[in-house]
Amino acid sequence: MSNDLEEAIPDWLFEEHLEFTALHNPTTEKPLCLEILIDARQSDDRAVVLTLGTLLASTAGSASIQLLASAEHDHLALKAWVDNRPRVAFIDSIDAFLAAPADLKLICPAGVLFGAFSVEAAVEAHRSTRCELLRVAVDGASRSVELWKASVLKGASAGKAEGIVRERGRERWVSGSSLGVRSIGKPLIPQHLKKGSAGRMESRIVVMDATQNAVAEDFLAQVRRLERNVASLERRNWSLQTQAVRAASSTAVIRSVLRRSKVLQLLVRRLRARK
């Protein structure tokens, strides 16, 4: 079964326009103080491998990665394939992942594809905004990618922690396209790299806080501008409809006059004929 998986992986990577690399090769050690969880409970081997492969090929490849499986999807071939990968392990409960020591914890659904520097850019966005939960909205994904401050998850489930974070106003959202994150089947996202040996992704990440007055005023201004545009279009449409009605009425009057004139001409001709 493992050999079949080995043969299928290059095809899967090719279908998604991903460069084939030996995913079992040692990755460059880079301390990110990060734990990663791939939720594979509702996914097939292809989706899990593609997500795992992009993470291993990224700057987060040295982080510990755990695959959350379920009884319905045993992933036997995939488990055999990752057996010799020391930093990748299958788990059947999220509790072990939540209890693992780390500064940040990344939770993503299988089927999400990361760029070479996507995780690193997300970590930088998380730190720069000083939030406790950064959500990455990925087009086509079943749910968002979540980057948590690990201390928030200690002693609480993800659901309870989410409520706590929202009450504190420490949740932020960012577009997946700004980080080079996409889902399977979606087109590639261009990544602009700086010249030189650093080779880091250069991206502008815009995270808006709706609790700030400036952000709220800007949003309301955009809404009012759209409302004015809609009202202007409605007025123009009404004017065009009125003109069309007037034109139709004028045409009807002209036709009526022409019909009457023809009747009069006919009567005049008959009177003249009698004389």
C-alpha cells in the first residue's frame, strides 16, 4: 500500500502545479516555537499528502506536525508512509496537541496548500497585531486556518477559547491570498520574493480591527458611497423608464390622429362622389 502511495504522490503534486521534492529529505532546522495540526478526519489521502507536502517544503518544515484522524478514515497507507518521518505523527484526539508545549499552534483543514513562506508570514502577522487568534480565510476551504496563542488553549477546548478571545477583542482575520495560501483546485497565487539570499515573501498584510473608530468610519463611508451609487442608478433607471413611457404614449397619439385623418379623408371623398 505504501508503494502505491509513493507512485501516486508525484501525480498529485503535478496536478496542483507543485514542484516534486523528496519529502522525506531532512529539512533545515529553524526554531519557530510552533506546533501544527492537520485535521484529516473528513479528508482522503490525497488532500492530506498535499497539505503535508507543502508544509514540509516550507520554512515551517522543521515544526512538529500532527495529523488528526478518525475511525471512519484509517489512512493506513498514509500512516505507513509517514512512519519514518520523526516530526510527523497521527493522533486520534486533539487533547494531546493542545497539551504540547509551544508558543503558537496552527490548526488547518486538509486540502489547504501553503506557499514556501506562508506560515512564517502568518506568524509575523500574528505577532505584529498582538492578537491571540489569527484566522486565515482560504477561498474554497471548508473552514479557516487558525493560528492560536498556545496559552489561550491551555485548559480549554477550541470552542471555549474562541469565545474567550472574541470577548477580549483579540481575534483578527487575514486573507489567505495575502499569505500565498490556497485550497486544492484553486489557481496558483503569485509570490513576490525579494532578491538576495533571504528569499522571503514580500507581502502587505492588512488586518482591520472593527473596534477601532477609524476602521468603522471607513467602513461606513464605503457603505454610504455604495448606497449613493445604487440610488443614482435607480434614479437613472426611473428616468429611462419614464422616457420610454412618454415615447410610447406619443407614438400612440400620433397613430390615433393618423387613423382619424384617414377616416375624414374617406368621408370627404364619398361626399364629393355623391355630388
